[in-house]
Amino acid sequence: MVSVRIKRRLFLAFAALALLALISNIAVFSGLSSENIKDSLGEIRIPGRPKKPWHAEDKPDSPLEPVDAHPISVLMQEADKIWRKYEDGRSTSFRQTVRSYRRRYGRHPPPAFKDWYKYARKRNVHNIDDFEQIMDDIRPFWAIEPKTIRNLAANMWRDEPQGVSGIHIRDHKIVKLTNGNWRAETLVTLINKFVKYLPDMDIAMNRLDQPRVVVPWEVMQALLEKEKETRRTPPETIDEFSTGMEALLNVTSEDDGSPKEDPEWYPAHGKQYMEIASTACPPESPARQEAQDRGDMTEAEATYKSRLGGLITNFNRTSDLCTVGPQIQDKHGLLFSSSSMVATKRLVPIFGECKVNVNSDILFPANMYWKHDDRYDYDDRWDLDWEDKKDVMIWRGVTSGGTQVADNWQRMHRQRLVMQVNSTEMAGKEVRILTEQPEKQGEYENYREFHPSNFAEAHTDVGFTETWGCVPDCGFYSNVWTLKDQIPLAEQFKDKFVVDVDGHSFSGRWIAFLESKSLGIKATIFREWHDSRLFAWRHFVPMDNRYDDVYTLLTYFLGVGTPSNKRAPGDSNASGKAYVSRHDTEGKRIADQGREWAKKVLRRDDIEIYMFRLLLEYGRIIDDNRDRIGYSGDGSELDKYDGVSPLEQGDHH
């Protein structure tokens, strides 16, 4: 028997060597690199060798094979399928891109679209079609007269306390900056990358942290209906922008006496934001219903949250204030006591870095993502390999997020996070997690008697470095927080889990978190330019804005307790009867996938590409001839550029 085994092993060894020699010879003649050979060999299954864990050394884009029926494992698999469908739908040529544009939006692409396409391809754009956020933001402006849009954009900067900067482009150059600040100056450096392709325009940029425009639901529906009526693709259009239009800012004489449109700003800081936000919600939504008519919100919650562990099943819905607003209106600083809110009910063309779902601001990539700043840029100095990172979730920040006073700070979102994972604060308290069912290995059920204090002590490092944003001062915090040392962003990557929550508005750290080898956990009510490109449970871990799922998440990745069949009689510990097997490999997989994806779709090149496309679309809606300008060709003139033959130009959808 022994000799047979030895012969079998020798045979397998010779077979493996022969296969290696064959691949090497093929590589020599076909020009494959050593990396290609390594990748190919990594996919070969050696007979008799145990199958590796489903994530181990896999490429981030390999198919998922969940190891158990834990809801997170299932959510990861579902996210993987959605992402693959997204990947399969990409246009691969100018012909396909143009065809896709007309099918999606019922219009020809804007002038200079061909220039934008080549600009994007030269910078290795990953998905040439995914600019839905731009189109959603621009869409209602088709119902507003171009001259009115131009007038508003040209003059909103004039009332300095209202927090608007102006960027003014003439003859393919930025010739003036009005009421500027660092945000506007940073945006100028971005626009200068492609300004030679842009028409004359005035850009109104929000200088404040928080979003501005809340158009009532009924008004917005009328605008969107009117936009639909304007859709058409005439056989011939002019592929260039108009010149010499009125109502642009007179850059040589700002006070020319011309009439100025009123943006109708009004102050709303320190107020309950849901009173404003609810007006932009559908009449049947929870946000528009009276409190006594909402019930227990179970039905609404089921649209984005699982009954098992409270896990997020629809990340987009977690920031839909029309759905979740009534549940978190007293749990988030912006909603409970916003600090810099100046709003309007009028649809005005103001560009902003973030917004909530009810806002109609025009999103652009945040200046902090473009501006180099050590506080927010990714740095790999301490970004250890996953296996060398600590089993810890880290967060550092200041007490920003809203106007804080002695009797409301407990309702602020950052403060709630710090309390939720503070071992002293959680001593003696119980929370819900999931536990493996004793009789059904690999299947899970709710467990509501988990004592998290010891777990939090061992696996979280969350705290404030400074108190800030209080009225009249932050003295009331003196007996509440023990402030922690500030840790540079790069050094936080020594830990496996980096949690990201809102401040006054969006968090500028998010892209750096995704670029790291750590696993990003995200809770937010804000929308940003890149949201449609990121897939929850594939590229990051979503968390509820109430943080009631944080221990479900951490116990999944880190594991907790002892299996019921191995538990000693009378065994009593902080986890009680709970048992969750460690899913470290799944955590690494999401972290790896997020990192690889960020390198493809969240680069500085992608910011340029997005902003260029946004300003082309904006340039058209402010043009008096917007229904008669655009690209009406079939895209065939770039067949050679794309390197494909006309026979390969079938519909890819």
C-alpha cells in the first residue's frame, strides 16, 4: 500500500513538472509575463490537495462560494451577482456609448462628447456609461429656461453671507473667481484640466458644509414631467455650444444694473431638518405621514433591513429620508440641530460636494478628494497586510455634526457611535447579534441577550480627540469624555476595521479607507458623486445609521463564543449562549475587493472624467439652443480609435 502511495505521489509530481514546463514554453512563444504565469498556475487544482477556503488567495473578482448560511455570507453573494451584471453591461466603443446614451436618456449626447469620450478612454475609464448621478442632477433643469439658469448662476455669489462662490469661464479659460475660498480655489485647479473644451459659463458653488436645495415634491414632479416632454433625438444637430448668450456675468463690470433672479435663500440652522426635508417626499411616504399614522415602522424598515441581526439589505434606502427620516430625525446632527443650513425651495443651479436624497443640489467630486491633504490622502506606510492587522475597529474624530448644547449632545450621531462601542457605557447592557442555531450548524438566528462590554473592550478603539461645535462652549463634556490621542489616518490602517460616519456633512476619509487594505464600514445619510459605483457587501460593509447592527457585524468577522457541542456544563461568559464562527477570510475578501475597485473607479483621473462630463451636460442645459445642439452621429468615426471593426459593434445590452 505504501509503495502504491509513493508511486502515485511521484506520478503527480512528474505530471506537475511536465505541466509547468509546458506552460513555460507556451509563455516564451506567446510573450506571457511571469505574473501571467503565476496567475495561471494559481488556478490549477493539484489532485489530493485539500480545497482552499473560498477566499484564500483568490483574485478579488472570482465568484463567491459562501461557507455557511449566515445572512452576511448570503448578502455578499447577492452583491457579487449585482456587480457582475454591472460589469457585463459596459460599453466598449464610442458607437455603443452613443447608442446607450440615447436609449437611457432619450437625447443626443451634448456637444464635445467625442472629446470627452477620448479624454476618458485615455485615462482608462472603467465604465464609460455610469454617470447616472449627473443625469439625475441635471434632469429637472430641462424644465427651466436657460436664461433663468444662467442668471441665477451668475449672481448667487453676490450675497456673501449666503455662502456661494462663483467660477466664471470665458473663451475656454477661467477668468474670474467671486466670493472665493479654498473650496472654490481647489475646484478651479480641477476644471483647468479640461477647460479648453467648455463653453462660456458661470458656476455657482456651495461654500457651506451642508446641502441647500429642497424642492417640494409636487413642484419637482411637474418639473420632471416637463423634462420628459422635451426629450427628442432630431436627425441632425449642431455639435457645438452657442456663443454670445445674455445673462452671463459681466466679468468686466459686475454691477451692470441688469435684473437679478432671487434664489430665495432662508436660514434653517439649528432647526429640525425633517420639517424641511419632508416637503420633498412623496405624500404616501413615512416622512409625510403624521406620527400616529406611521405605526411601528416595521413595514418601512423591512425595505432596507433584515429581521436577522438588523443587517442592511438596501444601502441606498438607509439614506432615504422619506423612509428612514422619522426613525433617525433625533439621532443625527444634521437632522436634529444642523449648524450651517441655508436652504431654498427654488430649483437653483448650485454645485455641492454632498447632499441628502431630498436635495436637488448638483453633485460634484468633493474638493477634499482632489486636494492633497495628509488628513485625508491614503498613505501606505502603516497599511499592514490583513493577517498582520489587529482585530480592532478604529475611529477618531471631533464632536462635529451639529450644534451641541448640554441637553442634546446624546442625540448626535458621532456621540452615539462612541457610546455604542464604549465598554464602560455598555457594561450591563444587552444587544442583539446573531448566533448559530444549536441544531442547525451554519444557520443563524437572533440572539438578544449578548453583553457587549468585554467584546468592545477587546475589539474597538473609538473615541474623540477634541470637543468642538458647542454652544456656548463644550464645558459640559468635561465629565463625559476621556479624550483620546489623535492617530494619523495612515496609522489607523494597522487595524482591520475602519468605520466611517458623517461629520457636519460627508466624510472626506472614505476614499482613503477604500484604498487601504483594511475593511471599510460605512454609515451615512449623505449622497456623493461616486455612490452608483460602489456596491455594499462587495466593496464595503454597510451599517445602519442607528448603529444597532455594529455588534452583529463585528461578531461575524471576528467570531464570538463557543459551539454548543463544545461548551462545558455551566459555562458562563460575556457572550452567553451566543456562538458565531470567525469569518476572517470574508472580511479580507471585501477589503481586497474594495481596494482593487477603488484603484479602478475612484482615482483622480475618475474625478477629472466625472467633472468634465458634468460641465458638458451643464453647458448644454444653460444653452438657449439646447434642443438643437449635440452629437447626432452614430459613433463610427471612432471605430479605428477604439480598435474594433464595425462587425463587432452589436448591441451589448
